[in-house]
Amino acid sequence: MPERIVLATNNPKKLAELRRIVAACGLAVEVSGLRDFPAYPEPEETERTFEGNAFLKATAAARETGLVAVADDSGLAVDELNGMPGVRSARWAGPACDDEDNNALLLAQLDGVPPSRRGARFVCALAMVSPDGERRVWHGSMPGHIAEAPAGVNGFGYDPLFVPAGLSVSSAELTAEEKDSISHRGIAVRAFVDYLRGLS
């Protein structure tokens, strides 16, 4: 089992999330982010699938750092929008947009759509690439629906609008631990952790 892995992200919230889930699983692995290494040109996310984009990022990180690298590509798939924003979730409102812009655009696109047609799911592909070329991927999904107004201050991205199935509060109203236990990334990361355990 590797003593140290790198998560191919500059997003401190994603890094904190992965570290939290790995620690909760009791795994003694150091998780670094890209900010812990000299900067390198990160690949454009040009693939049409979450898995494809995750492998682009993990491959580059393994090559540049010499460590086992993992990368996730995650997003929101809304039924009424035929699975969009999908791989464009982070830049749905444009290349320079932020979370508030994305949420505002999504609400505008679903304006007047009744609750019965606001189904959605968060999806995640977590790719691992080792320096010797091993490649693996794990998937996670969290079903739910899109609320008519944002609520909550936790999490990031579309969390204030997303109500997980079986709950009456948004992802942004959950504690970090509550979200990790059901989230798309939590599911994928725990499968990755099970794989690492099998190496020891």
C-alpha cells in the first residue's frame, strides 16, 4: 500500500473531503494535493465522460509527481436537462463563473418545472493511475432532486440546491460527516480505500 498519494486538484474543499473520508476509514495514508508540488500545466478536461476527464488529471499528476495519483471528475445530472450540466457542471454558466452563477443559471432553467420533474443525481468517477501505469476507476452516485431555492451554507457547488433522496434538507444543510456517508464522492472514495486495504 502506498504511504503517500496525490489528489490531482487545487480545490482545498475537495482535498479536505478526501482526507476526511480516508481518515474516517482508518487508513494511514498521507493525502497531498497539487499545491504541495511544483506547478505544472494541468490538462484540459476535453473528454465527454467523467471517467475520461478523471483519467486525464490522474495520469498527468502521476507523471509529474511520481506518486500514485487519484483524480475525481464529478458533476450534476438533471433529468429535465437530459443529464446536463454533466461534465460541464463546474463551468455551466461560463468559463469564469462561480458556484453562485452556476446555481442561478440552473434555477432559471428549471423555473416553473414542477417537483415531480426536478429529479437529479450527483455522479463521480474516481480514477487512480500509478507511476508504473496501473489504471483503475471507481464510481459513485447520489440521487435526489433540485429544490426551488438554495438552502444551507456547508459544502460547495450545487449543494445548496440539491436535496438527497429520502431527506428534506439540502446537501449544504448536512454536516460534512453526514454528507460523506451518502455522497457520490464518499461512495467512490470508500471503494478506493477498500482497494488500498487489499494491497496491505
